[in-house]
Amino acid sequence: MGCVLHAEDFAAAQAVRQAKLGKLGMAPVCMAPGEANEGHSHTEVEEVLIVTRGSGQIQIENETFDVCAGSVAMVPAGQFHALCNTGTENLEGTIIFNSDYKRKKVVLKNRQQHFGNTAAASKLDALEKENRKLRKKLKKRAKA
């Protein structure tokens, strides 16, 4: 099961140590206000997202968590995850993942392939619609 730990949660460091991620890779994350990715799941690869700036939401399987600077989200292999920026500034962070996997063994699925037609997919659809509305509002404010 995925989880999100916040800066005030003293268990964050221990939880990251317990992830036992062998060889690691890293990728930067930068999402504009209102931006959302479609999400995906993949076998073989675990991810840890460390948020350094901004705020947003991450869906891990059937749960949605608020994230902000200092949050740490852990996504076990095989679990669906999607990220969106619900704030007014860029959402920035770093994704750390195990890089010791065999690419041919990884099964990558989009939201529809992972969930089929379920309530979780509907919830993410609603969240994406909300983000599109936020993007429009932000563009109007920027033009004013």
C-alpha cells in the first residue's frame, strides 16, 4: 500500500530507509500550476517522491493524498500513481527509484489498463477536470 509522509512526521526517514531500494535512479519533477499527469503503474519499479516546493495531490491506487514541500510519497511496484499540481506555484521535487530492473520484465499500464472502469478511475477523472478548471483560472489571472 502506498503512503505519504509529511515533514512533521518523524517516521519519514525510517520509512525511506526501510524501502530497501538497492540501486537507485533519480528524476526531477516540475509541474506548472494546474498541470496533471495521466498516471500509470509499472511492475518491477518502486518510486519515492520527495516534494521540495509547491503543493498538489498524488493518487496511489485508490487513495488520494495531499502533498506539499517536505512530503515524501512512497509507491510500491505495481501500484497506480498520478500526480497533479493543485497549488499556485510550480510543484517541484525528486523521484527516486530502483534502477536495477530488467526493462523487458516491466509491465507498464495506463489508468484504464490498470483499473478498468472503476470508481478510482472516475475519481481521477474528476480530479483532472478540477485541474483543467484551475489552469483556466490561472491563465485568466496571469492575463489580467
